[in-house]
Amino acid sequence: MSNASSTPLNVTPSSLLLAVVAAVGMATIGVISRITGLNAESITFYRLGLGATFLLAYLVLTKRHAALNALPGRQVVISGVLLASFILFYVQAMNYTQMANAILMIYLAPIIAAVAAHSLYGERLTTEQIGLIGLALFGFAMMQEFRLNLDDHQDIIGMGYALAAMFAYSGFMLINRRLPSHLDSRVCAFWQLLVGALVILPFALWQPEGLTAAAWQWPWLLVAGFLPGFLALLCAVMAINRLPTALYGTLAYCEPVAVVIFGWSLFGETLLPLQLAGCALVLASGIMQAGMGGRRPTSLATTG
């Protein structure tokens, strides 16, 4: 019996574009969070909850809402929990340690997922793919100021949360790669957003200010629900279903590149030559990985 994914791979320019749009869209949540100044739990809830609302409207308009009559399967629910867990642990990591430390740990997830898919799903990693993944990680490390104080208990706790976020993100990618082929990826994304919003809701309500927001913040919350919530997650789920895990994982590094560019262009954050070189390496590895993506990965499994 084959261990390969039940979802057929479909490496096309549109699939690659979906992955890039997902990565850049995910990166906008930092911009929105900085502008609104709301606590991370509230931003996360509105991102997922309003994202689910936008996706529900999309399903109704495209006449796909009939599929919602069937409750989501266990895999879809688990992926929604992993989505919320990833965001929550990521936020907690940044509360305890430097953002650069947390990001570098969390973005080991695409590599972990690619290696796991190599073993679990028979998506063979070629020497070239391993090299390009390593190149992307090296370029990403160049973009960060990685400083970790092992004598500081706060840093250790923060890196523990970052490690949990990394595993949650890896699991999210792997489970979405393995969803049954008969499931509509758009419907799956709706349930993931809804489950994630319900999971994060108690943490948002636990905050002193709860879910309150000023009138001027609501347009930004709607943008958070539409762009990184609805559009980015929908594109991510569709791309994960169509692309080999190694290829999607490499293209996911466009997100931290976009974060650096947003910080430079919108908030005047300085880009050092080393950071610019790191951005170039990440983009180059993504482009080369995409160029190799037209070749279907060789399955490690045999059908018996």
C-alpha cells in the first residue's frame, strides 16, 4: 500500500503564486498589529474569526456552502487547533525572548516538515533540494540578529514556546498535505479558521481589555481578517495541497523577507548589507526551488 499523499501534486505557475501570496499575506499581520497596538490575542482572534466570516461569504457566493452541511473530519479539526497553537505559542515566545530568536526557531518548521514528508509521504528530497533548503535557512539567519542568553530564564522560556510553535507549524503543514483528496481545500480552510478562532477566544477574553477595539481600529481589524486571515490562509491551504512539501517550505521563507521589507519601507527600519544579502539568498533559493518544482518528487513508497 502506498504511503504517498492522497492529494495529487500539481506544480504549476498558479500553485507557486498561491504559495508566494500566502507567505506575503501572512507577513502583513505584523504591520497591522503594530498600527493598531492591540494585544496579540485579540489580533489573532479577529484575524481567524473575521477570516472565517469572509471565507463563509466566499463559499456562499461561489455556491460551495452546501459542503458545510458535513462536519469537518478529525484531521481538519486538528489542523485548526495546530493553527491556533502555532500563533499562540509564537506570540508567547515573543513575550519572553527577542523576536529574532523566536522567528529563527519557528522557521525551522519548513525544514522539519520537508524531512518528515520525505519519511512519511515518500516525497524524496534530492541533493539539490536539501542544498536549496539549507541556502534559504542560511539566508534567513543572515537577516536576523540572533542573540540568546542561556543564563536568562526568560530567554529559555521564550525559546521553549518558540520550539512548541515550530512543531505546531510543522504539523499544520504536514496534516494539510495529507488531507483526503475529496475534501474541498476552501471548505477545509473555513473550518480551520473557525476552529482556530474558537481555540484562541478564551485567551483573548482573558486579557484585561478583552476584545474591545476603538472605532478607528476596526478597519484594520477587517483588513487583518481579509488579508492574513482569509486570503493568505486560503492560498496556503491550496498551495500545500498542490506542492511538494520541500518546495512549499522553501517558498514560505518569502514571509520573513516580506516582514523585513515592510519594516524598512513602512516603519523606516534600517536594512544592513548583511540583511539585504540574506533576503537575496532566500529569494534566489525560492526561485531555484520553484524551477525544479516541475519535476514530480520520486515516491519512496511501493504499492503492494
